[in-house]
Amino acid sequence: MKIYDNIRIPRDALSSRLRSPRGGVVIIVIIFLMAAAIMAHRLALNSETAVRGAKEELLKAYLVEYNMALLRFNLEEKKWPADISELTRKKGYLRNLYPDPFTKRADYLLIEKKENKYIVSASAEKSLSGIAYNQLCVNAAGKFVPVSSGGPPPLVRLMSHMPAR
């Protein structure tokens, strides 16, 4: 016979509650609340991503329209516009500039890379891909294309569905 066989450990209030049916309900409620909190947090993150994605799609649509007008201007006038407002002043290119979904102002940038000009967002916010919007132009398929140090492909190829030769 061992010395500790005769020692009885009294049950404390917590252990007796956990063994009773009411204690099991408490644990189930706590687990349910933790799961609900985790799902609510995920839902909030997903809704923020969905809103940002919708804003990106709107920006892409605007940039496709603006860069197509920029290309038409260059092909018809045989020169690049001095600024974006020149596209709205001359008839047949752009009626007006829509507000950028991220800056809430019509403050697009006209950048020049390797004899081509591109219209990009003025926003320095990071896109879902991790690149700032002012470093992204868009192709005719509506996909963002980074404006790298070497520059994006020539605007005619960027705005057409034709593959590079």
C-alpha cells in the first residue's frame, strides 16, 4: 500500500462544474463565441478586399479608356498631348475625367517612358498585387501592367490584343 492511496483530493468548484451538464454547456458556448469572433474577423477582412477589388476594377476601366484616347490622340495628331486636360479640350477623345476611385479626385498622371506616354493613377496606395497604383498602367485586356524602369511595352502593343512579334 502506497502512502498517497488514502489521500482524497477534494473537488474544487470549477472541476465540479465542468463535470456537471451545466459546465459542459458553458464550454460549448465559449467555443461557439470564439468561432463566431474568428469568422466575423475573416468576414471583415474579406469585405475590405472585395471593396478594394471593386475600386481596382473601376480604375482599370478608366485607365483603359484614357490610354486608348491617348493612343488615338497620338495617331491622329502625330504628337503626344502636353497634359491630360488636352484630351478633354479637343473633341473626340475624352468628354471628362472621372475621379480616381482611390484619391477621389481626377488627378491622373501622364508619365513618359521610352518615347511613349501613359496615364496612371496618382495614388501611392498599394494594389492587391503589392505595387503602388501610380506604378501600374493597364492593357486592353484590363490587366494591370507594371511601369518598370525599362518601361512597359510600346503603347500600340499595350493597347492591342496582338502579341509581340
